[in-house]
Amino acid sequence: MRANTEADFWGRVDVHGPLPESCPQLGCCWLWQGTLDQDGYGIFKLAGKQWRAGRLALALTTEEIAPELFASPLCKNRACIRPEHLSPSTAREMNLRGDAWSGRNARKTHCPRNHPLIERGCKICACEATKRWQQRKKRAVI
């Protein structure tokens, strides 16, 4: 069995993917047509090393990224390996950009009552809750 080459890698890419809703200005996604891992990211073995397809696409087209960084798809399509869609990111940056609760909460600017969020929460709602608690406590004593 022969070893995979760079041409084999690019042969598994569909450059006519969909236009991402999150960043249409970057152009169409390049979809990985090879093997996907359990998380939906492409994987490819080149020169005896197994790579995530996005990281390898960056390494082949621009520069290799630091080991602690991930090739994060800005288009939010895990199968996309278009270098313009990939950003070297920490795990924290990926989580905050994502749609999990941690990312959604980090992007909030106002509480459900439309008060501005300052630092770690809504000071107005917290103050109101404290006043209600103190009033209940007073009524319980009487």
C-alpha cells in the first residue's frame, strides 16, 4: 500500500461547498470528502502522521500552527478546510465562538430584563433580589 501524498489530500476536497451563513464574505466552504472523526472533523494520514484535515490545510497553504492551538472553522462547518475559513485558536476561543451555552452566555450584553450586564452579571437584578430577600426575612421575623 502506498503512502498518501499532498495531491491525495487535495483530491479529497470539494471546493464547491455551501456559502456559510455566519461569514458569507469569505466565500464557499471547501468540504472534506475523506474520513471524519467522531466530532465531525476531517482526518488524514500524511508522512506517517495523522492530522486533522483543517490543521494540515493550514500547514500546507500558510504556516504550521502551534501545537496548543486548533484550526477553528469560522464558518462553523467542521468539515470545512478552506484556509480562509480557518483561524488558529485556543480551546477557550473556540468555545466562546461556538453555540454551546458557554459561548452564548459570554456574548450576552443584557440580562432578560434588558439591564446591561456588568462583569459577571446584572447588578440591578442582583440588588432587587437582595431587597426582596431582606423583605421576606423581615416579614418572617414579625
